[in-house]
Amino acid sequence: MTELFERRCIISGIGQSDVGRRLDRSDLDLTLDAGLAAIADAGLEPGDIDGLVSWPGDVMYTGGLTAGSPGFSGPSVPSVKDALRLKLNWHFAGPEGPAMLSSVVNACMTVATGLCRHVLVYRTLTESSAQLGGGRKGIPVYDPEGATGYLQWNLPYGAFSGGNWMAPYASRHFHEYGTTREQLGAIAINARHNAGLNPKAIYRTPLTMEEYLNSRMITSPLCLYDCDVPVDGSTAVIVSSVEHAGDLPHPAVHFEAIGTALDGRASWDQWESVSRLASYDAGRHLWSRTDLKPSDVDVAQLYDGFTILTLLWLESMGFCGEGEGGPFVAGGERIALDGELPLATGGGQLSAGRLHSFGHLHEAVLQLRGEAGDRQVPRAEVAAVSSGSPPLACCMLLTRR
């Protein structure tokens, strides 16, 4: 096989700001904390950074509408460039593409082609603070009469949020495969247990199955604990040339393979099967780029904007068969820290906070470097990370070589 571009790159540094509810800090302030920490972690100075990438940029494009989304987008690339006094060979931010981690893939392509040597990638949200004025302002309120694309079919029926869009997938999975709420609950309870070992996690109090089942329904069959947690926070990573690996004060984390394919329609609802979504295409693409197998993965940091998405990613990436996600997670033993496939080891978005997969990426690097403290999985050598939901999906395998 010709050398893959991602294997010319490493994650040389990671950084994360405070993560919390209503931190009363600007998105730029949080981004600078995370970015400077990542630069220092890589053994670099700001002057060494020659690339800057973010997702999604300072506007959000959805269904034919472009709208500001308070707390969602983070600071613009130009504002971060100016604040850090960077001199750049490449800079980019944009919402289109295969989900949030596509920004990391963009950084890899930039480094692999020799355009840059060290790219700072960041994702910042202040969604929790955006709610202070009442309501969930992290989700734009659109005019149904002006909507195009999938929104023209959703908004007139009151389906304004991701929870509304994901609930039918859960209902269909229940109908087709006999999946149960208790099985989704095992994902939420596992995340909460792991969050109890993560000092930065938002919710650290143990969650019982009884509490899960008795929590208020948000959009049937998804209840409160099936949904992720809006937060304020920023996460940054440095993608560097592999030649920098020997200069680090810690083990380098290597990119083994990435998956970004999209074979089906770029739609939230026009899919042939609940088990053949964009996540399936991305997973198939990823395994075609490596000799590793799902059984080689030591920790899995899979997108959990909603519990049903984690279930779909488990199936899409081949950790279990089609329709077998429910039995795979039932009881929680397989996905526990000492289980067959430790899942969301830092608490994930369900309990640690929604950092749009960058929290998962940060946790994967900590695990591979052996720096995850009380939640460290012994001998973690291979990590899977994914981002996205039905029409937007990206995944990657990271290794400590």
C-alpha cells in the first residue's frame, strides 16, 4: 500500500481550557488557554505554528440557511491568529465536510503535503453561557417558511433540534432489532461512571438505571440522560510532521487511518437503512486504510451527542454486527474501563460535556500516552475516535507506536 498521508503526521500536543457551565469567559479567552497549553505540550512556541484550523468557523450553515449561532461556533480563525501573533502558511475553518473531526483531517493533509509543519486545531463552545438569556440559544431558531433542504420538512412539525432528528433513528432501531431503553441506559451509566474519575467532567455523581428510566422524556424514546451536556470550553491539538516525534517530552500519538467516505445521500432522513448511515461509510473507509481490525482497538471514544449515536457507531465501525449494538452494551460490562472495549473513558459528551468530539480526541491522546490517571486503561495502544451523526461522519484510528 502506498504510504497514507495521515501516517506522515502525529498529534504532538494537546490542551484544554477549563470546562464548565456558564464560565463567564469569552470564547477567545478559552481558546487561547487551550491553544497555548497545546503548543507548550508539544514543546513549541507560538512562532512555530504555521497552520491554524477550526470547525465550523464563525457561522453555522444548516439546511440552506446561514445563521449566527450563539455559543456554538467559537472565535474566528483570524481573531485567534491575531491574538497569538501567528504567521501562517495555511488557515481554514468551515462547517461543510465529514463532521467536526474533519478539521483534524484538514490539518493532516496540510502537514502531509509539506505546506505546514505544525498546525493548531481548536474547537470552542460557550453554549452553556448562551443559555443565560433563556432557552437553548445554542440552537438557532429558524423561520419554517424560509427553510430549505431537510429543514423544510422538519421545522413545520416542531423538529428543531438534533434530539428530534435522532429519536426516529432510535425508534426504528428498537422496532427492527428489539433494542431497549435499558440498553441505551447502559451507555449513559457507563459514561457517568467514567466521568466520576475525570476532574473536568460536568456530572460526576453516579447514575442508576432507575434514575435513568425515570428521568423526563425529551423526545421519545430519548430521555434526559440520552442527551449530551452543553458546556463552555475549548480543546486544542497540534498536528505536526512525523519528523517532530523525536523532539517531544512525551510519546507521540500517530494517525493510523482515517475514515471520511460518504456513499449515501447527505441527508438526515433519506437513508436505505438505519444501520447504513454516513457512519457506516466512514467506518468502512477507515478499515480499508489499515491492517488493524476492530479487535485491535483498546479504547473507543465514539460520538455520543445522543446514546443512540454511540450504538450506531459501534455497529458502523464493526465492533459488533448490524443490529447487535443493544446486546453488545447491555449490562455495561463490555464497555466498562476493564471491559472488552472501554468506551467514553473520560465521560464523553453525555457526562463530561459536549466538546463536539474534541473532548473524545483529547481523552484518546491521554489514554495512549498513559496519562489518564484513575481512568487509565492498562496497555492502551490503539484508540478509535469518531464524530458526527447520520449525514456527517468522520472517524480515525490513533496509535502509540
